[in-house]
Amino acid sequence: MIDLGAVRADTPGCHDLVYLDNAGSALPPAPVLREVQAHLRREAEIGGYRAASERADDLEAGYAVFAELLGCEPHEVAFTDSASRSWLAALDAIPLKPGDRVLVTEAEYHSNALALLHLGYQIEAIPSDESGAVDVQAMKGMLDERVKLVSLVHVPTNGGLVNPVREVAEAVHSVGALVLLDACQSIGQLPVNAAELGVDIVSGTGRKWLRGPRGTGVLVVRDQAGLRPRLIDGKAALWESPDKFTLSPGAKGFELWEYGVAERLGLIAAARYAMSLGIEEIAATVSGRAAHTRSLLAEIPGVTVHDLGRQLSGIVSFDVAGRPAEEVRDRLWERAVAVSVTYATSTQYDMTRRGLDRLVRASPHYYVSDEQIAQFAAAVTEAP
Ligand SMILES: *Cc1c(COP(=O)(O)O)cnc(C)c1O
């Protein structure tokens, strides 16, 4: 069981706010804040290079921390500055040729879909089943040897469900294609074990459920993917003589040399913090908070919860009859309740299919108390 008093005491922002935007950018806990602030101070005292070398062991340990968190080997981990950067770096390394097919799910996130569309790929959206999750049977019917990549969103940004991953990965591997798991909304909320899930590539961000600093991301490129980075800098290779260089092994080549060291240290602290609470514990607690949120919303006249799926995530999406989503968000903010709005432009396939344009999104983390969720529901009821 998560000790609510302890995690709330560790969360400076959670007392004055009912913070329900963890799918956007969660409130970092005190150990993350301390790490970032201390390192920025140290950079000001002795300079960025020396400050980083003082923490070299801790920075290197970050690969093992994330390997444990994400079920892979330390050399399969790369740190980036966002989930999209991770996703793009992986895509860039996949040798796609004209005629190759790329499948996505209806939950596909705009940045991923846009990158593929901009490059001119024919992308095909796998239909959803009656529960709203990816239809694995339908996907099997679409798979052939020309499919080279399947992009799977674990938890959609616009609410509701958790997609099945292992079944998808097994089927996709039977035709020799790669599975790229967008775990942006699942890392820090749910167990994400690359080996157990059987995926080849995982992308994620620091600032969402993991509660890390902004401007941080992670990429897992498993050895089985057989990918080497294409766009590299001095981090990825050693320039040994004017016409000779050697690419370093492992996923580190997907990183660039320069990065925010304070933020990286904060990200590592966030992962350690999550693992110290226990990812299974976090998942169970978030699931309970979200169920409570959905059940209180269901009692409010005019409110419709739009979540789909057999397994539900910590992201609760809803609308209020006759009230624009932005107005609901802004009225709630006046009552110290933070929620966000999710738009069809972020998840076109899914929102268009469901005839939805925008929804209010409430994403309670484990540090939000049941009393605060009740406060949120009362604010939704009262807000004019
Ligand atoms: C937020 C989000 C992303 C992008 O993450 P960034 O860190 O902003 O690049 C990708 N996929 C999903 C499902 C998301 O919710």
C-alpha cells in the first residue's frame, strides 16, 4: 500500500491544488526537485563540465535504473529530451523502403502519425474492437511480409484504455516486423517491461506519470531490433583519425552529446522514487483513484465519461453537456483544480471515429487523495 501521507508530504504542489493533470505534466516529488536545484547551483559554482564529472557515476547508474524500470539491459537505454525525440530517433533508424507498410492503432498520437505522414509513408490504422482496444484479430488479417513497423500506443493520450501489448507483439513478430511501443502515458503509471511485453522499441517521457522534470525522455532500443542510429553526433562515435570512426555499441548512440544534466539527474531520481514505491503499488493505486473519479463523475447530471477499453487507465475523459471543455477546465482552475483538455487534433483516428472534438481530461496520480477527488467532483457540479 502506498503511504498517502508520506507521498503527499513529498509533493510540495499537492496541498494547494487538486492536481489532475498527471497525463500532461505531473507534480515532481521533493527528491526530484532537490536533485535538479542542487545541480544547477553546482553548475553555477564550478561550471557545467566539472559539475557533471562530479556526478559521473550517478549519471552512468541511470542506465541501470531505467533498465530495471523498463525490463531491458542498461546498454539498451538511451536518454533523450522527450518522448517524441525518442520516437523520431527510433523511426529514423528503421530502414523503411518504398512499398513497406506501417501500421498504427486508432489511438495513435499526432506527433507519431504526423512524422510518418510528413515522410510520405502509407500508414494504415488498425481498427479497434468493440471495447475500443486494438483489434488483434483484425490486425492479424492486415499483417504480411511488407509490414515492417507497427506503432502501438500503450495508453492513449485522450483517455480510457490500456492496449494489450504482448498479443500484438507476438503477431507482429510472426511477419518479422518491429513493434515500437509508445509508453509515454504508461511509464510511471503501469509496469512497462520491454522483455515481458516482447516489444523491440519503447519511447517515453519524464514529465508525465513518472513525475520527472520537463525536457526529459527515454528510449529503449533492444538488441533484437538490430537498429543503429543514423543521425549521430560525437556521443555515438569516436573519430579516431581523419577518415576513420567507430560507432559505439548499444543504444547510447541514439543520444546527443549535450543534455540538461540537472534534468537528467532529476529524471533518474524520479525513476528511483517510483521504484521505491513499487510500480505494481502505483498501478493499483492509480487505478483505484481513476475508478473513484469515474464513479463520482457518473453521478453528475449532464456529465458523460467517454473512456473505452477492457482495462482502464488513469486518464479519465469526459464532457459536460452544454459546456465547452475549455470553460470547464478554466472554471475548475479557479477552484484550484487542475485538469486539461484533449483535442481531436491529437488523436484523429479515434476521435473522428467516435465523433468527438474535444474532451476534458482528469488524470489522478497516487498522491491525489479521495477527498480531493470528491472536491473535484463537487467543483464540476457547482461550476456555472
Ligand atoms: C504526451 C504524449 C507523447 C509525446 O510526449 P512528449 O514528451 O511531449 O514528446 C507521445 N505519445 C503519447 C501517447 C502522449 O500522451
